[in-house]
Amino acid sequence: MATKSMSAARSTPIIGAFPKMFVPFIVVIPGMIAGVLVSEMVAFKADPAEGGDIDYNDAILLLIRDVLPNGLLGIAIAGLLAAFMAGMAANISSFNTVFSYDLWQQYVKKDRPDDYYLRVGRWATVGATAAAVGTALIAAGYDNLMDYLQTLFGFFNAPLFATFILGMFWKRMTPTAGWVGLVSGTAAAITVDRLVAAGVFDLPGQGGAFVAAAAAFVVDIVVSVAVTQVTAPKPVAELAGLVYSETPKEQRTDPEAHRLPWYQSPVPLAGIALALVVALNVIFS
């Protein structure tokens, strides 16, 4: 019984991460439906001047207004607010943990009591909340939220992905190289974004965001590899659980995985996810 419970627990992160791969799909499809069913959106697509005060950011709310009856309308609005609050709470909680323990404790004030880092985390929460409010002013400068999100993904997700890939599969990778590569990749993405904004490159729509993400990924990889050559790696004994090749198979695999149903097994879910992503890219390309 305990083994079975452990197997289910190990599979839970995979199940939880699976829907996140289709966030673009979930975001795009309702907007397409709204563009057909909501009269204001139809008029806005034909001529933005005829749309009045609405824009594409209103698509979901207008679709809910026109399609759902009153009872479900309240549930939908409550669900949207709950999802927003949960997402913000998780992001801010993650931020204060990383700031207080991974940054402040590691590089600023070491070996202090836990209550000291708890206070640091609380102040970090206040700062993160203020910063989040401030970013709303930046988001207001974009035509729609999807453009803003894609820009942020290019700045942060692309270089972070490159750093994780190198760190997971290359045991020679050093902590200094990871940090320098991450910062360099983010700087590259910001540089491309500013060049597009200045008109140096003509990349309409989300083209600039995708080019910025590609630049961030490539620069991160190149800089990380270069810095690794001149910095000392971590001892091999400390890489277990961090680097794929140095982690024993019994630690990185679930011996009971073959007993799980297909919808809890990582390999079938990954295959389905890959097939759907390829199909959607072919259909909408």
C-alpha cells in the first residue's frame, strides 16, 4: 500500500504539469470562439474603430457574458478570480522563498536564525507585491496581454530553460556559468526587444518576442559553455539528484511505474503532449 501511494505521489507532478503545456491552446481557442459569437468582437475584428471601448483582452469576459446563464456566470467569474488569486499567491510565495533563502541567505547574510529569514521573506513579499502592481503599468502599454506574456517568456523562460537543460545533462556545468549565462540570455532578449521597439527590425505581432526568446536561448548556451571552461565544477559526489548521468537509476525512475494506468504514466502523457503540440503547430502554421 505504501509503495502504491509513493508511486501515485511521484506521478502527481507529471499530471499537474501536463495541462500547463497547453496553456496557449486554452488561451487561444476561447478567443477564436469569441471572435465568432460575440458581436462586439466581430465588429472589432472588422474595424477596431467600430469596437468601441473593447479590445482583445475583453474576449473571455464577453464570451462568458453572452454564452453562460446567470448561475454559471457567477461561478465562472468566481473561478477566474480564484485562479488569479491562487496564481499570484503562488508566484509571490515562490519569490520570497527564493529571495530569502537562495539569494539573501546564500550571498548576503549567512548563518542567521530562521526568524531573521522569515522577516526578510515578509519584506520580500511586500516588495514583490509593489513590483507586481507596477508591472500593470507596463502591461498597459501592450496591445493585448498575450503579447506582454510572450515578451516576458522570452526574457525569462527561454534562458531559464537553456540553463536547466545544460545543468541537467552536462555534469561539467558550473554554478557560476549557470548564473552568468542566465543573466546574459535575459540581457540578449531585452536588447532584441528594444531594437524591435526602435524599428531596427521589422517584426510585427509576436515576431519580436519569438526572436528575443531564440536569442536568449542561444546566448545563454554559448555564454554558459564559455564560462564553464574557466570555472571550477562542483564535485561529482554532489551532483546526484541534479545531473542525469550522476543520478542512480533507482532514484530517477519509479520501479512501480509499469503498474500505473496510462493517464498517470509520464511516457504516454509525454507522447500525447508531443503529438498534440506538433498537430496544433501544423494546423495553425
